[in-house]
Amino acid sequence: MTEPTNQTMHLAIESTGKLGSLAVMRGSDPVHFVNLSPTLRTAATLAPEVERALAWCRERDEEPEFVCVADGPGSFTGLRIGVTTAKSLSYGLGLPLVAVDSLAAIAAAARENLVERNAIAVALDAYRSQVYTARFRLDELIPPLDAIPEDWSAHPQGVAVQPHLQWESELRGLPRDTAIAGDAKPLGDRADQAVARRCDAIGVGMLGIRAAIAGDWTDPMLLVPRYLKPSAAEEKAAEKRATTPANDDRH
């Protein structure tokens, strides 16, 4: 492909939770987007919407030049589906691939509603009394396309999983000028103050074009979801190993 620019068309996929979405982007701007149904399984809805998005591009005699995907953290099942879909498109259509952080994508997508605020905290339900959290400065997260710092990354530092009670304490202490976004459960009684989530895939695309311009491509052979925590089955297995007495060979 040619060097990415602010006019490069690309496909952005987000499947981190119940609000999965898809967007066709021209540079940093959405030209077509859809939110997946929250009542249907992502596995049943994502592939047909990808086909519709590609058909939408073909109707305009255009094709996406690369694909980008949110690789986590988020829903274990959703991430697997999104990452697998992005890798399949990369292989099948010969498209370069970019991966971006899920919480950073949510923050980026919220920018249009934060004209007077630059700081944002994002929280996603990690279940089992845990929360995925991160704080961002939007001017650092979304630099101008013609002035991307050398140390910029689509996977910013500071994204973590923490106990729900710890996050509740941090949420209460956030400065008033810090916006909040994410899932309703970890935002608690402040959920009604959260920035509206129009389409998180738009944020994936905003970060994706910057990563592409910076040359931060992802090898599809190496891409795996970033869970940041073990699954419920893995945690139970670890607990079982910890509580099971070691075999005593002395008889």
C-alpha cells in the first residue's frame, strides 16, 4: 500500500464488550459506522456487518487499505472474535493490520463530546469484582496526524486491571474537570455523567490511522488478545492448585 495519509480509507473493528461496533474511516474521520446489537452474540453479527461495510466501500469504487482492531482488554469472547476477524481480513484481503488499546479507543471516540475537557478516565467491567481502568490526556492520545511524537503508542501506559473497591475510591477522587466513560456498572452512581458512546470503533480508527502513519504495524501471526488477567477457568484452576496438598512420596 501507499504511505498512509489523512485520506487513507481503512476498516476499524471493536468487540471488547456488549457494545461492539464497526467503522469505515477516511483518515481520522468516520464515513460509515454501525453498532452491533447488544442483544445478539458478536459472533453472529460482526461478520455480516463486515460484509456490508466492504460492500459499502465497493459501491463507491474504493477499498480499505488496512484494518485495525481493538485487541483488549475487554470481554474474553468478544476480543477473540474481533481479533480473529481482523486477522482473517488481513490474510484474506492482503491488508496490513494495526492493533490498538480498547480503553484508549473509547477515550478517543469520546473526544467529539469533550470540547472543553482534555482529561478522561475510562472504566470497563472486568467482572469478578475487578475493573479495567485508565486515564488519558486527549491531546497526547490523539496528536495531529502531521505531528505524531516518536514515542507515541496506540497502547498507552497506565491501562490496568484493579479491584472494584480500589477503583471506587479513585473515582470519587477524580478532579472535576476529568470526564468519565465506559461501562455503567464500574461508574456506579456517576454513570449518568459518562460521555455518550456513539461508536467506539471510530476511536479504534482514530488511533489506527496514527499507528499506521507512525509505521506501527502488527504482524497478524503474532496478534493475540490482551486480556490483562486470567480467565475464570484459569483462576479456579490456580486456586485449586494452591489449596491441593502436594503429593507426599513418603509412605
